[in-house]
Amino acid sequence: MLRDVAGDLNRFLRGGQGGRLRPSSLAAYGYAAARRAALGDHVESGTDADPVRLLGHGGDSARARDMRQLGQVCLAIAAGRPIEAVTRLEAARVSHETLGAAEPARLRSIALARAGDHAAAHRADRHAFRLAAQRNDRLRDVYIDGIAARIDHEEMRREAARYEGEALTDPLTGLPNRRRLERYIAAVVSRGEQVVIGVCDLDGFKAVNTRHGHHSGDLVLQRIAGVINRVMRRGDFVARYGGDEFVVVLPGAGMAEAAEVARRIGAAVRTEDWESLVPGTPVGVSIGFAEVSGSGARDALGAAFEVADREMLRAKARPRASEPGRRPVGQRRLSSVSPASRAARSASASASSTPSSSPARARSRLYAV
């Protein structure tokens, strides 16, 4: 390795690029040359690669001073003055961060071997080995600690993702909850996509809780969630909004597609065996749909929820049709307005039914099954 370092320096010098090297780098090249000389390699003197000249670079920095002191030890060994080298080592105060804690002990072993004290040289070599092993142990510990920290980070990330998933999921039905529904609709609307929102409310659910208890009510909610989810189109979104109210979102759909979805939901609810689950308490569903389109989609979104919810309540108030596949009844338009305007319009809805127009609008239909 020391010869490779010397080869790099020679390539720089032959290419006339020695002046581009930093002084600290020249000092390091000087120490590498002095170390080679201590091991018995021939090192040219009086040239730009002379270790004495190179060690003089680096100024008064701590790193340059440390390499200069140890370099002088190496040159003393190379010149056949091992006792002087040992004396220099005893007087040297170098940082372990410069060349490692084991380097002075290795130089002591080389100097004592050149002086003929092989027993002391062996002891110094073993000491150098222990110091190097300790450094490797510290590096290993740092590496292991880094791996452990990475594992902890990944576990924390997975835990955070799990908690976020739980925070966005209804624990009873496993469907997305209201918070996740709002995020989903906001994302769809922000992309400018047309979307139809449907509000589904159970009929007879209060009677189920009254006659059979809340546990049976939970079972009904779970089954309704499965029924609705089963008949939806690919890409549709189903969420439990709260209580016995569910919301379906049909991205890229119109009212015609909403009518087909309502028909499938109604058929599935009617054919479900509620008698075996909650005897004597039939379960039905009322659905109101509203379409959000045009610009100003944020206002249209709130208007669509109001319209869909109102149409669902109208459907709930109507007598249930006995024939399957009942056609939608009622159709209204509602302009997208601010929340305050919507509240005023809701208060005066019974006095006036004249529709208004704006770029963003919500169209609604209701279904009772």
C-alpha cells in the first residue's frame, strides 16, 4: 500500500501537478515515504519526493506536527539509529486520530527489532495488535449501533404507518373512516375529476338496536359494509361516515352510473338474509346521490354532501316501493355557494325552489330501497 501511495505521488510530480497538492497531502506523502524507508525500501533524497522535504509541508497544524514527529522516527530507523528512534517515540505526543493508536507501538517494535532487542520488539508488536483490535472493536460497535438505529428507525416508521392506518380506518367495519374519506375526496376534487357522492342510511337500524341489542346492531353494520363494498365498481370508494351512515364515492361517474350503483346496492340489501340475523326487524337502505362538477369544486363538495344527505332523508320519508329496481324519484339542482349562503338557502328552501346557476354545481337524485 505504501508503494501505491508513492506511485500516486510520482504520477503527480511527473505530470507537473505537484504544485496543485495541498500542503497537508504533501505531509502525508512524506510520512508514507519515511515509513517505507523504515521498512527497508530505498527512498530517493534531494528530489521533490524526498520525505524530509515533504514532511516540512503542512504548516503548524496538529496533523502535520504528528506526522512530522513520527516521520522523524521512521527516518532515524532508516538511518540505522534505532535507539534515537525509541527516544523520539518516548518524547512524542501524537493524537490517536492522526495515524491510529497502534502506529507508535508498531514503530517501537520496528526500532527495537533493529536494535536487536527482539523480546521487547515482540511485546511492542503484541501491544500494537491489541490497540488495533480495540480500534476495530470500536468501529464494529459503531457499525452495529448504526445498524440498530436504522432498524429502530424502520420499526418506528412501520409503527407510524400502522397507527396512521388505524387512525384512518373504522375499527368496526374495516372501511375507511370519515377522516380518510375527506382526504380521498379532496385529492379527487383537486385533480379536477368529476365525482358522484352517495349517502346511504340504514332503515330500521334503531329497531335492531332496541329489540336485539347493540351487538346485533354491530353485526348489521358489518354486514351492510360488506354488501355495499361487494357490489361497487372497480375504483369506487366506500367509507363509514358515522353511526348507520355510509358514503360511496364514484370517481369519473355521472348520475346514470349512480343509478346503476343504487340499483345494485338496493338489490343486494333486499336479498340479504336479515331474518336469520335480526328476526322480525327488516333492514333497508335509503340513498341520495349528488354530482360534483365544474370549477369551484371546494364549494360544490360541501353542497353535494348537503344535497345527497337531504335527498337521502327525502327517500327515507317516502313509502318503500315493493317492486325491485325502483326508479329514482325527484331530481333537483343546487348551486355551489359559500357555507353561510348555503345555510341561508337551506333555511329558505321551503319558501322557494327556484334553482340558481354557478360554474360549480351539484345535481342530486334519491333512491329508496
